[in-house]
Amino acid sequence: MDITAIYPGSFDPATLGHLDIIERASKLFARVVVAISESSNTKRFAFPEEKRLEMLEKIVKPFPNVSVTTFGGLLTSFARSRGSAVLVRGLRAISDFEYEFQMASMNRYLAQEIETVFMMTSPKYHYLSSSIVKEIARLQGDISGLVPPELFEDVRACFPGP
Ligand code: PNS
């Protein structure tokens, strides 16, 4: 089937865990649109929207069927505007489940034709999150096993240290 999947998220910043999902989703679906949530009043991002877009564009280059864009408003409206009926989310641990379950259920309430497909994060990335990357970078720790090499400089520049 010729399916366009949307992989939505904050990507503040993108991690190796996100890249793992992107790579695996690119093999399952005809097209994958990585959809970066725009800045809002409810979430405070370390990286501005343009920077998150620029960083993702760098790391999806090896995947010809993956594109990146930002979106505002409801995810289901964005998915409909792209003619997509599949949302992809990565699941790390049981702790992710409640939040993901609520989000998938709400999206289903809003748009019954749209399915959320969960992919288990590869075991080596179970501990990884954008928040933990920011914490390590802020404390000047080694981020080399956490984000794609193309993003080292961008992430370090955001947390220049003392
Ligand atoms: O990476 P994140 O922060 O877990 O991604 C969350 C995201 C951006 C997918 C979610 O907040 C979202 O879909 N925001 C758009 C607004 C929306 O549609 N809300 C209703 C669904 S709960």
C-alpha cells in the first residue's frame, strides 16, 4: 500500500532514538513526513523551531522518502491536510504508555480514520530522551552517543557552559 506516515514530535533536539524510528519507518512506509511541533504557549523549547527543522533536515538526508516540516494547530488536521492516515510514535518504556495512550485516544476521537502506529525503540536507546540530552549538554557531559554526529555542534552551541 502507498502510505504516507507522519512522525510528529517536538524534537528538542532530535536524538539517535528519533533517528532510529525515522530509519525504520522509512522502510515500512512509502513516505515519512517528520512533523515538528511549532513553538506554543504551553511548551518551552530550548531550540527554536527553525533550528529544530534545520537539524532534522541534516539527519534525514540519507533517506530519500523522508521529508521534514513544521506544523501548528492540531496534529490530526495536519495529517488530514497531507492526506495521511498514519501517525508513528516511538515507545520506550511503560512510563511512556499513559501519555501515548491518552494522545492516541484523543487523536482517534478527533479523527477516526487516522491510526497511531507504535514502534518499540531499539533497546540501546531505551534510556534516551531529548530532556536527558539537554541535561547532559547543560552539564557539559559527553553527548556523542546520544545525538547524531551532525548535531554535536548545534547542541553544544545551545549550552556553551560557564
Ligand atoms: O515529542 P513530543 O513532545 O512528545 O510530541 C508531542 C506532539 C507534538 C506530538 C503533541 O504535543 C501534538 O500532537 N501536538 C499538537 C497539538 C495536538 O494535536 N494536540 C492534540 C493531541 S493530544
